[in-house]
Amino acid sequence: MTTLLDQISTLNDLPSTLDGPVLVRVDYNVPLKDGKVADTFRLEMSLPTIHTLLRRGAPIILMSHLGRPKGKVVPGLSLRPVAESLSQLLEERLSSATPSCDPPQVHFTPQVLGEEVSARARELSPGEILLLENLRFHPGERANDEEFARQLASLAAGYVNDAFSACHRAHASVVGVPQYLPAFAGHQLVREVEALGRVVEEPARPFAVVLGGAKIADKLPVIQRLVELADLLLVGGGIANTMLAARGHSLGSSLVEEEMVEEAGKIIQQCLSSHTRLVLPQDLVIAGSPQSTEMEILEGVEVPEGMMALDLGPQTINLYQRHLRSARTVFWNGPLGYAENPLFAGATRALTLELHALHETEVVVGGGDTVSAVREVLKSHPELRKGFFLSTGGGASLEFMAGRELPGLSALTGEGN
Ligand code: ADP
Ligand code: MG
């Protein structure tokens, strides 16, 4: 099987003869609070690629989107605070790694394109970094405008895509620019494709899939594919509620996707008629509302009127942990309860700690809310263990796993060149 990665050039293929800056598409769509970056996780993810390019002596131009400014300048969505935060991060990381090196300078252009940007790009020296303003301030980004892509490309001698999470969008910085420049995949993008690819192509077995979260409707294609592939399916969250409803249990006022009950029944049937073993909750944590400050453990799964199932019960947690110990590959998407309230984060917390301690098992966690919940649990672990991968790809990861072609990856295979 030729894998997608065989068709993509990576940073190892970067020629030493590139004459000019490298334009890097990153995903710096970070949360801001009081005009500052509230979480630097995405910035940290981009450091390996930045370090490689710095070592190669290439001036770097970084570009990203932030939020949804709809093609207009929205001052609250400027990337300026990101430039400050990145500068600080590079200073901390580089001074601890190589104390004698000067940290690279991070410059910021308050425009996306224009005379001034071109001039600054030309003047960049090796070891310097320029971050462009939010790409989506320009309507050409989302419209994949040819002229916009061409102008971005004219700033540089090479292009790197390190924004896997943007690869499901046919936007100018993702699919347009690589038509005009030699194009390479960044380290984080390669890690995502490798980790997710292994899960859907050749998982070490037994392969367990843990599904929770809220939206079966949005995730149906990937759920169906995973159910086909998995040896074991463990469910929690809103998905479990909807499956329990399909089995005829009463769920009180729990989150149940009524329009998906039939589909949930089909997934149960699909498991019964294949080798996939489905395990449903046996007990639950219930309360009057997600914001409740009190909870009750419910034996069984008949939720009384007016109460909501908000987390898995202790017996179920125990059962899922035992099952996971026998797995060799685990893919997990969707929090197992209403984890925003620590009272209902018990199952999500317990499974995170269990999976992080299973050193022989390859674990891939995907989904925006799931990854935040898991990071919250592991925040006291400075390093994640080897083989425990947090996918930052969000919607792109799920599309990739459902077997869809991602335009941003196709653009790197040379089909667009
Ligand atoms: P991801 O972003 O990781 O793909 P989803 O967006 O599908 O995950 O689901 C996350 C949401 O599901 C969270 O807001 C969480 O509170 C909610 N959720 C999980 N379990 C329950 C539950 N039992 N009742 C209500 N909401 C739940
Ligand atoms: Mg979500």
C-alpha cells in the first residue's frame, strides 16, 4: 500500500538551495482573553517545524487564521498578541535548550498583504520570523482567490503546511499557495497523518473505540467507519444516552438526539452482526441539571423523570477500564460526561489516567472538547507518554478518519502543482 505520506514531501526533503523565506501555514486559532493568548498549546505544536527551519537558516513567514472575521478587519481577532506570545515562548524554550543562542526575533505585520509586507519579507534575514495578520481579514482566503494565493506565494521561495486542522478547507493558504511554490508538510502535520492513519489503516488489535460527546449527527460517517474497524466499542456521553434510548430505556430529561435514535439502533445492529463488541453503560451519574452542585449514582440505566444522565457510574468506569487494558490500540472521541462541570468529569478523568498509564497501548485522542478535557486532567504531566497522541485536527481529523479526501493534503501530493 502506498501511503499518503509517501506522496508528500516533508521537511527532510527541503532543498538547501531555497533562495528566500519559507511561508508556513500554521494553525494559531487560539483562545484570547483580555487581549492575550489564553492557551499556547497550538503555538507549542508549531515549534518543531520552526526549529527545523531556523536550523536550516531559512527566514520564516508564518500565516494563520483566527476566528471568523468574514473577510473584514476585526481588531479583536488580530494575531498581534500571538506574535508576542510566540516570541516569549521561543525565548523560554531556546534559552533553556541552547543558552548561548539568541532567540529568533518575531516581527508582526498588521496587514496580510501589500507593499509594506512584501518589503519586510524581502528584508528578512535567517533567524528572523514574520507573522502576517489574520488571513481571514481578507476575503480572498476563504474564497480561495487565485490572485490572493499568488500574492502570498510571491513573498517566499517555499511553502510548508503545518496546519492539519485546516486541511479540510479549500482555502487559499491551504490549497492555493502550494500551486505556486515547492510545497512541504511540516512536522505536526506529518505526526497527525501518521497517528490517525495508523488507527484507520493498521491498528494493532484488539482495537477499542471510545465514543462520547454530543453530536452523532455530525459524526455519523466516522462513527460508522470506526464501528466497522473496531473490535470493541465503549460508549458514554450523549451518544450513550441516544443508544440507550434506542434500546428502549427511559432517559428522563437527559441529552438524547431524538432524530438519531433510529441511527443509533442501526449502529447497535451493526455491532451485533459483526465482530465488534459493544459495551453500554450499566450505571450512571444523574442530577437535575448540568450546572448542578449535587449528584446521585443511579444503579442501572432507567433515568427518573426530570433527571439527567451526566456521567458514567463507578461500575461502568471500572468495566471500561478493564476492557481497555486488553486493547492494543485505542481511539477516543467525545467526553464521557458533561466534563465542563468537574462533578461530571469523573469518567473522562478516570479513563484519561488509565489510558495514559497503559504503556503498551497506542492511544489517539481526537476532538476539540475531548482534547481540552484530557489536557485538563494531564496538566500536571509535563510530558505525555510515548504512544499517547492528542490530535489537534478537530473536524479535519474526523473527516480524515472517515476516509474523505482532504484538499490540503491533496495539494501537498503534487496534484495541484
Ligand atoms: P469533541 O469536540 O471532542 O468532538 P463533542 O463536541 O461531540 O466532542 O462533545 C462535547 C460536548 O458533549 C461537551 O460540551 C460535553 O459537555 C457534552 N456532553 C458529554 N456528555 C454529556 C451528557 N451526558 N450530557 C450532556 N452533555 C454531554
Ligand atoms: Mg466539540
